[in-house]
Amino acid sequence: MRIFDPDCRDCPRLAGFLDQVKSDFPDYHARPVSPFGDADARLLIVGLAPGMHGANATGRPFTGDHAGILLYQTLYRSGFSNQPDSRSRADGLELVGCRITNAVKCLPPQNKPLGAEIDTCNRFLHRELQTLPECSLVLALGAIAHNAVLKALGLKLKDCRFGHNALHELPTGLKLLDSYHCSRYNTQTRRLTTEMFEAVIERARALTGVSRPGAGKAE
């Protein structure tokens, strides 16, 4: 079951935009961005889409842009990562019990995918969700990612409303946890503070049973 297609060009607007970006920035990845992390993860983090100078440039989700700073530092503190910084695909970063993906795998103009583009890419999210072990947790960063997860599972949006740090027990056996997106706008306006985001990731750690860094070591 293929959860990702690096050569997908099913959305004409996105494919054309990536061609232009590649022309303007020849060193950029400028292709669909693959999921990253532990293949056997019990925590799947779902973002919206690659950022222009972040994942679109580096080829790794949340790598190279502001949103990734808070995300990876927090994952490290909670034991989901072996290092706090994500700089490039060659930096040695590994995720433990966690995988990161996006609702839309290609960079959209102005960071705003169209509804039809979210729907077209939803099949990949559907397949990825099917690979999760029973009783796994999905963390949706933002309402669009939240809705994409529900669509991928064939669930009605009205039955699970997005809310920061809200936990939803889904009929599929998965749990869905929500957070405001860790974007520059949300953190600078303090809609999402570091403490708020840390609380969400700590809750995810507790729900998935990932050990804290240093747990079980002698003092």
C-alpha cells in the first residue's frame, strides 16, 4: 500500500507552481514531501502543507522554517526525537515512536491549498492512517489538518469539532488530538505559546507511552 508518491502531479495548479519554484530556486527540493519518522510510530503528527523555504526547500516536513523550531524542540524534550534541531535530511535526526506528515504533500501558492487539492491528496493520508498500530494517536496541527484526518477516515466533520488540546475517541479505534498550528503567526500573536504546545506534546507522550528522556537511568 503506497502512502506516498514522490512523482505525483495530480493537482495541476500545484505541479505548475512547483515547476516555477524549481526554476527560481534550483537547489530546492520542490517536489512532494514525504512523511518523516518512525515507520512503527504510534503518534502521527499531521500538518497542513510544506512551507516555501522550509520543507519545500529541504525535503523534510517542518525543516528549515519557523514552525519546525518549536515542533522539533518540543518533540526532543518529550522523548520523541534524538536531537532538538532539524536542519536538513542529512543532519542525523531520528524520531522515536513518532512520524510527521502533511495533509497536502506539495507546496501551495501563498501556503493556501484549495479544497480540491486537499481532497486529491487525502488518499495518501487515508493509506498512511491505515498503517498505524491499533490505538495509535493522531495529532492534528490546525483545523485543516483535523478535517483532513476525519475525511481520510470517512467520518463526519460535525461529529468532532476542532479545539486546541481537545481529544477525540474515534470509532475507528484511533485517537485524535488537536493543537493550534505551531506557525510563526500563531506563536508571535501568542495564540499558541510554548507552554501550550508543550502541554499538548506531553499529553501525546502520555497517551502513546513514549518514555521521557533519561527515564529509568540511575541518578
